[in-house]
Amino acid sequence: MTASPHSAPAAVALSTEGLVGTVASVPTSVLRATRFRPRHPPRFILAAGFLAMLALVALGPGLFTRYDPLTGDFSETLKGPSWVHPFGTDRLGRDVLARTLYGTRYSLLIGLAGMAVSAAAGVLLGVLAGLRNRLLDEAVSRLFDVLSSFPGVLLAMLVVTFLGQGMANIAIAVGIAGIPKFGRVVRAQTQLVRDADYVTHAAIYGLGRSRIFLRHVLPNVLVAVPVIATIYIGNTILVVSGLSFLGLGPQPPTPEWGVMLAESRDVLRVAWWPGVFPGLAITLTVIAFSIVGGVLQKRFEGRIA
Amino acid sequence: MRKIVPCGAVLTTCAVWLAGPAYAAPPDLAPKTGGTTTWGVATEPSCFDPHRSSQQAAFFVARNYIDSLVAKRADGSFAPWLATQWSLAPDGLTYTFTLRDGVTFHDGTPLDAEAVKANFDFVKKPENAANAAALLDRYARAEVVAPNVVRLILARPDSSFLESVSNVKLGILSPKALAKGDLCGGGPALAGTGPFVFAEYVRGQSARFVRNKAYAWPPGYAAHAGPAYLDGFTIRFLPEAAVRAGALASGQVDVIEGVQPTDAPLFTDQPDFTLLKGPLGAGTAFTLNVNYTRAPADDVRVRRALRDGFDPEPIVGQAYLGTVPRAWSIIGPDNPAFNRALVGAWGRDVAGANRLLDVAGWTGRDAAGFRTRDGKRLTIEVGYPQPYVRDNREVLIQGIQAALRKNIGLDLNLRIITAGEYAKGNATGTWSIYPNTDNPSDAARELWDMLGTKGFLYTNVPNPDPEITGLVDEALAATDPARKRAFTDRIQVLGIEKAYIVPLFAPSWFLAARKGVEGLGFEAGLDSPANAYDVWLAGE
Amino acid sequence: MPARHLTLRILSRLGTSLVVAWASVTAAFVALHALPGRIEDILAGDVDFPGLREAIAAEWGLDRSLPAQYADFLLRLAHGDFGTSYVLRRPVIEVVGSQLRPTVELAFAAGLLAVLLAGGLALATAGRGRLAHGLASSLELVAASTPVFWLGILLLMAFSFSLRWFPVAGAKSWNALVLPAIALALPTAGLLAQVLREAMEKTLDQPFVTTVRARGVGETAIRIRHVLRHALLPAVTLGGWLIGGLLGGAVITEKVFGRPGLGTVTLGAVLTHDVPVVLAVVLLAALIHVAASTLLDILYLLIDPRLRTT
């Protein structure tokens, strides 16, 4: 193993350590040819279908409800589920279904944005560290150590108090916490690819260094990113819900699931519905992401095996 | 003793109890001595030293071990406490206090004029950075006239001074304790003269208090004389509301404070529990303070539209499930200085609010339905500092936000901000709307805090309105009660007229207790639960 | 492997650890001082009178230049002095020290519980048919995908308020530890069990298992003695990450259950910009991280002799 053993997986579902090295000896063309395999396990289809549905809801939540997620009816507060309000109403008379549906947009967005921050910075730093400069490698690796020495929630708390609350800032906060998880995998992957036979051969054939890097090294490094990303989004959504509970989540009245769940805890003894539905949404979404991520990862490993 | 005080416990709360849900100890039961209780409270004070703290949560705890020179009754008058009598010289600058004999601090030091002087000297000294010094801005020095007579001399007349002296922030600590340095950590080192001794503080968990056996100097409004009934009590810090309610319901604590409106039915009219409601806004109402120097709220028409563009009644009613009323003035309804003329005199005029905004030129509409002028959205930010968010107040503001959007197309942009952002906005005078209730004190001082030139809100705002700041200054200087009353009444009206303030609701403390815990009450001067001095346990 | 090599490796590990700890604290120091709003304004809050801010600044040395404050901070740190909390006004070492125990108890109990749950579940279900596998992996997924605070509140409602089996809050007795430990352990156990079972199933397929079976060794013995050992490696890798997760989760768990501890102190310190306390917590977190990863390194060598040759 080239990564230090404790360099932790980003996984909700599975260790990403297994990714390292698996594609090192495979040129891009082979990967492309094996991208699609015919058989899908049923749980994968179920999870992927759920995520596709979420994406649809996130794009047009208004298509699925006629209620506004922000404006409530004060004569209809804390009403239980009914035909008019299938998920009931919250303490301001807002439709819980509408808020849960619109919440898809915000929760997924924060998850994606946070993951994008982690991935962008993680890939950049990981590739830098994986190249043949020992000093650079040492510096970047220690930076990863520094970042991962903060427990995720603590780091996110510090970043949010630094930047202030709000969707973008929270995405940055959870994104920063995820940088070392991406970075370490990418670094190890880069090291393996750069030493792989086909890269050495390319050099022997006289290809330029930047050309080798762009044509052969980078694509084989990047191919690992979507898998880690899928697995990591779920974790991001959980961290954001934790921040919301601590009062550091997205600004109210944003119908983000974590915020809804956090707001619901005071009424839990008299009304279960404002909390149970967004809670269910979080759990199901995280599960779906880990199933899809897990299957992607196995497939990824399986290609080589 | 109980015959003289018909309402059962602390006199200050009688009016409230009669008006609110009736609660009284069964009249045939005589208070008994003995036993201990456990309280579940929401906020763990970061500092237990009343001179230093600025947290309301710390003050009602401190009242158990700290006494003051005078006591404030619910009607706003003052009763003897550590001082048996006092007088103000005709110049309005010199207060003379005669101290009660035989009072000793928990550490055995006797209370004398030197001790009182030591306390006021300590707070006034700027290097000590004691928060209570804010109450002494017009105070100059203390003089020991006799071992039991102390004179407090002001630099300028201060109509709120006696009230400040009655405040727990200016409570009297043992001079030995003061000399020890930092007392924030509580424990026996924090020696006052109160009915309980601070026995032990376990950070993050609990604070324990035991009866002061020598106690014989309760405030003039107390329901009994002599030492407290309870052998002692423990405070447990339970920040989650659901956890507090659950702890009481399952018998793990005897009393809780900060009962959520949604949890109130669990303890109302139940055979095993009682719910007690404190005074309504004995200090100030929960208010939106609008910075009237910042665009677009520098336009009185915009401010009035904000004030009238929603009906607080149903929003407050739903957010608090009918447990607290909407407010009519910045001064709370149970504060003796409340100007009753404001009741029903303003608000809820959506058509008028829309007309005002039309005239002010906010005639465009953007895609989200908000009004615009020259392509700019009509937005006013409410910056709510995260550490102060509590009691569903951000939920209430969300309700108002939704109503204003729907009714008049105004974007009330609620933003939970960090303590740092708040400090910065305040230091540069660039805050927009600051939602708060002021720590309870004298009405003139509350108005000065929120609207005065050197109050904490406007101290860094350039050119505040001289009309209102002038009135605030005069109110604070008017030692004649009638004159002072005229000023505070006028300021309350002016604040509404110019829509510098939008009062929302009159907050109250909710206590819930298991049956058998008697003598619980509220202290008017603190706008909080009273200390455990009159509490006793029935039955068992 | 020669013992000298191991010692050297640990020593160099400790060297870089110090650098990491220093960098963490420095980053936090810079960030905390670059925050919007002057610290003396934040500390003053809603209180204002002439001279207050100056007095606060003078009391904590905030009136000096930032490099001077930083140099002073490092110097004091070198002498083991963490300073005084701005807000609680007690020595930081006392504040953090008094809160360390309940958090360590919680994290340890939760960690142990997670390992036992995960180990038991994986041992019982690995390679044991679709139903057991499906049921276990569904449970694990749900546990790993539910927010900790939500889990905590549900546990409280069921076992403390309704059934009254456990006290609602505090850290005074062992039974106050049960619910928080479960709430904190479940998500961790879910992750761990997945990884462990996955690894065990891979191992069960290997030829040596068939060989051992052929020798007549009982199935339970095979699983515990042979398969579990092989499956530990990936689990230990995950374990390192989970230690950080347990500490972070403690912030939330302590708030839900009203437990004292570092999490509560940290949250308060971050919200009130109590710089000395935050810095101490950051340093502590870095040291724990470093200690945990060094420990894991050694664990690796113990579990898998093959690594000793690297």
C-alpha cells in the first residue's frame, strides 16, 4: 500500500482503499470498452431509480405539489397527514410534502456542491502530490494530515463560523472536510499510474511529459473520482444535517431536510410528521447513494479482476 | 405568614397568576422545611458572577446566592432588603443607604458599608471590565458614612439608579470573594448573602446549592422569614427542550424552565404536574429594531409598510400556540411603564402598507413576486446572531417573512449571523434589523439601550434621530416619577409612529413542576423565575 | 523485522506528528483572528460602556500585534500553558481537562459497542444465505444512513421517556451512558459491519478455508480464528477514520443527551469565539488523530505479518 494505512476511506458504504491500484495497469481504451456490463442487481436498479426520481423532483419540485414551501396557512398548523396535505403541515402551516420535495433540491445541491469542492481540491492536490516531486508530496500529504486531524463536524463548524451560514458556505465547509479523503486516493492512484508500464512505454516512444500526463495519467486518475464521489455525497448530506441540528445549517426558511428535521424536534411529542418525512428522505437518499456507489465500486474493481 | 400573603407564594406574581392560569398552593397546607429538588434549565451560564455575566440565564441562578440592597416589587415600587431604608438628596445625586444589622456573607464576613463600597468600586473600575458597569455610567463614587451607612454619589441624575441597585447585576458579594479575583467558575468562593450557598459546580452538568442556615434577611416581598425551606437544590443543564420535558414527565427532575408551547399541554391541568406562566414581557417585548438610517428603511413609508403589512396576532398565536400575546409596545405589558394607549392603536393595514410602498416608488415586481424600484428588490435584512437564537423566535420571524412577502411583496431577509458578523455590524453601525428583548431593568434604561445615542444599538450609528434620543436622555435624567412616566410614554408612541421599532410579542417564562413542589414564582425585577427561597415540598 | 526499524519508524512518525499539530493550531489561530468582527466587540456582546472594549482588549492582550500574540501563544504553549478562556474565565487546561473524561468514556463505550455489534453481525451473517445477508445489510445501511441526532432523539423518546429504563441526561452513572453510546455507536457499527462482512466473504471463498474445513475444524472456529483475522485489515483502516467520526459525533450526541464533555465545550467555544478554548481543542484533536494513526500503524503490523517486510 502506498497511501499511509490510516488514510481513511470516504466511504459511507465501503472502503475506497480498494480502488487504489486497480486501474493502474489498464489503458483508457480498455476502461471505455468495459464501462457497461449487462447485469444489474435489483437493489442497484431500485436505488438508481430512486436517485433518478430525486433528480427529477429536484429539477421541478413545483410539478409535484401545488403548495409553496415557504408560505404557510396559519389556520392549518400542525395538521396530521390527510388527502389535502399527504405529509401534514408544520408549525407555520407549511405543507410538509412541498417542503420535502423542494428540500430535495437544496439537500442534493449542498451534497453535490460540497462533494465538488472536495473533489476539485482533492484531485488537484492529490495529482500534485502524486507526481515525482518529493517536497511537494511531503507538503501536500501533511496538509491532508492537518485537514483530517480535525473531526469533520468540528472543521465544518469552524468554517461555518468563519464564513457565516448559508448554502454556499456550508457546501464549502463540508467540502473542505472531504478534501483529504479524495486527495489521498488520487495521490496513490497517480503514483501507481505514473509508474505503470504503459506510461513508461509512452515515454520510451518519446511522447512529451505534459502529453503523457494529459493523455495517459490524468484520465486514469480521474476515473476513480465518480465512484468516491457517489459514496461521499451521502456522507455530506449527513454532516449537513448535523450542522443544522447544531443551529449552523442553511438559513431558514430554506426547506433543506436537515433544517426541517432539526426544526421538528421541538414538536416531536405532539406531531411526528414534520420530522419523520424529511428524516426518511435523508436516510433513503443516503442509502441509495451508498448502494449505487458500492455497486459502481465493485464493478470498477471487477473490470480488472 | 401565609395569611398576609394571600396568593400563596411570592407576592410579585400574584397579579400574573390571577390573570393567567390559576395556580395556588392548597390553602390548608402549611409550608414544611426539608427536602431537595432538581431543576432542569436550558442554558448553562458561562459565568456565575453577577457583576460579570450578561446572560439572563445566569441571573436567576445567581439570585439564590446573591442579595441586593433593595428589592423591586411587581408594581415597580421598591422594598427593603439588605438596606432597611434609603433616601435621595434634593440635588438628585446622592443616595444614602442604611444597612440591615446582623447580615453575614457565606464566608462569615459581616456586611458593612465598606463591603458595599468595595462592590461598587469593583464594578465601576474599567480595568475589571465588569458588564454591570453599564448600569453605573452616571455613578461617580461611594462613601462610607458610618459602619452601617453608605452613600452612593452620582455624576448626573439617573432616574433608573434605584432599579439598577435592585438588579442582581449590582448584587453584593463578599469583599473577600471580590479580592480573590475571578469568580465566574462559581462554587463556595462566590460568596454572597443569599438564602443558598453555592456548594458545587460541575461544568456541563449541574450546580448544587445548600441552605444558608443563618439567613434572616429576605427581601420585602418574600412569603416567609428565616432560612429557606429546602435543604438544598440542584440545577441540571438540559439544553434540548424535548429532553427537559421528557425529564420532568418521567420524574427525573422536579422543575423545568423553558417549556416549549407544544409541550405545555403535557403539564397543563394534569394530575401530576403544574404549569406556571411568568409575567408577560416584564422587561421589553420581543421587537424588531429597525435601523432607520439605512436604506431602504431610512424611508419612513417603507418602515410603516413593514410595521402594518402583517397581522402579528395569528402569527404569534400559531408560533406559540396561544400561550403568549402579541405586543403593542417595545415595553412589555406587565412592565409598570407599559403605555396602554398603544393597545389597538396601530398595525394590520395591508392596503395602507401597499399604498405607502406604491407612493414610495416600489412599484415594480420581480419574478419572485417581490416589489422593486429601479430594478432593485425591496429587501431588508434581519440579522439574527446565532448564539441568541432561541425560543422559536426564528420560527416566528419566518412566519412574518412569509406574510410580508404575500401581503406587500417585501423581502424580509432573515439571516442567522455569527457573533462576529453581529459585532462587526454593530461596531460600524451597519446593522439593518436587530431582533431582541432587552435584559430587564428600568424602562428608561431599556429605551436608552435600544434607542439612545449611547445605547448598544445606536452608539455607532451616525446621526440618530435627535428627537427620540433627546427624549430618551430626558427620561433617564427625570428623577420625578410622573415626569419620567410622561417621557417613557411619549418615546413608546414615537417609536411606533416612526416605525423605528416593530414589537412582536410579549415573552414569558414557563415553568413546569411536578405536583408537590410548592411556592414557585417569578421575580419581577429579573423577569425570570424567582429563587428557591420560598419553595417547599408538600406531602411525602 | 528488526526492532530498530520499528522504533525509527515510530520516531519519524512522531516527528511529522508534531509538525501536523503545529500546522493545525496555526491554521486555527490565523482563521480565528481573521474572522469578521473584533474579538473585543464579540466578547462585549450587547454590553457597551466607555472603556469596556479597551479593558477587554488589554485583559487578553488583544491590543498587541497579531505576530506578537502568536509568538506569545506559542511560547506559552511550549510551557504547557493553554491560557485562560475568554468567556468562561477559567484556565483552559481546567475547562478541557474536566470535560475530557465524559467524552472519552462516551467515545470508548461507543467504539467498543460498534466493534462488538459489527463483529457479531458480520460473523453471524457472512456467507450465510441471502435472507440473513439481506436483512443484516439493510439494517446496517439504515444505521449508517440516519443522522445521529435523530437516532438519539428517537432512542430518548422510546427508552427514557416512555419505558423509563434509562435516565435522560447527565454523566453521573453508568446507565446514563447507555443511550448516548448506542446512538453514537449505531452508524459506526453499520459501516464497520459492512466492511467486515465484505472482507470475510472474500476470505471465505479462498482455498485455504476449504483446506482448514477439510481438516475438520468447526465452522465457528474457522470464522473466528481464521477468517476474522484476515478481514480485520480493511476494518482497521476504516477504524482510524471512525475515531475522528466518534469525536465529531460526540459534539452532537452530547447536545442531544445533555451530557457534559468536550463536544459541549467545543460547540460553546466556537459559537462565542472563545479563541483559547478552540485552539486547545484543535490541538487535542490533532494529538488524538496522530496517536490513533500511529497506533493503527502498529496494529497493521501485528495483524498482517506480511507488511513487516516493507
